Amino acid sequence: MMICLYFFGALRRASYCVLACASFLSCSTGFANTQTSISAVDQSLVPHLKQAVQASQTDFLDMFEAEVWLLDMASRLDAFQHLSASQRLTLARRIRAEALRVRLSPELIFALIEVESAFQTEAISSAGAQGLMQVMPFWKQEIGRPQDNLFDLDTNLRYGCTILAYYLRLEEGDLTRALARYNGSRGKTWYPERVMRAFARRWRPG
């Protein structure tokens, strides 16, 4: 199974601290991108995101390994009872494809989505972030695609994975700092710790 080398390098350095506030927030109050406008640093992400959203969708799964992996991930999604069996398989397939497209660990994306939206495609945070990966709508304006629907599964995953991969490169493989940027809480560790706890509890490959 392909796992982003950046991810494991950063994961070994990161702390699995127990947060004082351990319970997850509900999907209606998601975490990601709590900033309300694009920063000067993030401006350099715009051409990357524009290119990614315009690119054709590609599924990176091969036959036998895909079946084994999909069934494994779908079974882990059983805990989210609002998802049907077909929805679980679709989610697993699309998350894997989008993660591998930008060389991220699919399991990391599962953990991030659990924290962000609990796999609710219609989730909206108090800051206005939308969908599975809680993407802020201002990104649509920045790349000139105001018509994009961030509640659409493929669109949301394309935006979210592209943004996180860019931040990981910007932070030279430091997952903690990249996740904090994604959340809009740069310099703090509570959000990366929460994502890594979800990863260790439910999504770690094995």
C-alpha cells in the first residue's frame, strides 16, 4: 500500500498528546480553514489549486489490492452509521484516488475527514467551511471557479487534498505544521494532535 513518505517522517516526530478537550466537535462546527480570507503565503497556492480542479479525475486503484483495501476501509467506516454500504465504498475509492494523486496517505485523509466532518458531506462549520474536508468557500473565488460545489464529493476532495499537499511541501514534510496551516491554527498543535489521534485509533494501516 502506498503511503506518503512525508507523512511517516512527520508522524514519527509528532506527539500523541492527550488533549484536555478530547471529545470531537459535531460536524456542524468543523475545524478546517478557520481563516476568512487568503493570506499572502497562501496566494502562491492558487495556481496549483486551479490546475488541480481543472484536471481530469483519475482513479489510481489496481484490481486485487483495491478490492482488499476498499473492503478494509469500508468496514472501518461502519462506525459512521449514516453511510450506506455503497456510500462507504464510494468514499473509500474516491479518498484513495485523490490522496494518491497528490502523494498523500489515504489513511491520513480519512483521519482528517473524521475530525473535520465525521464524513458528513453537507457539513458546514461556524466559520463557513464546507463539506467533507471543510474547505473555505473563498478558495473558489481565488481560482476563478465560483460555480464549484464544495458539497460535491469529488470537488471537495480535490480542493482539500490539493491544499493539504501544498502545505506539506511548504512545511518541508512537517505534518504537524502542515495540518495546523490547513486548519488555520498555525503555531498551535491541538488540531494536528487530534487528527493523529484519529489516525492511530481507527485508520492506521495494518
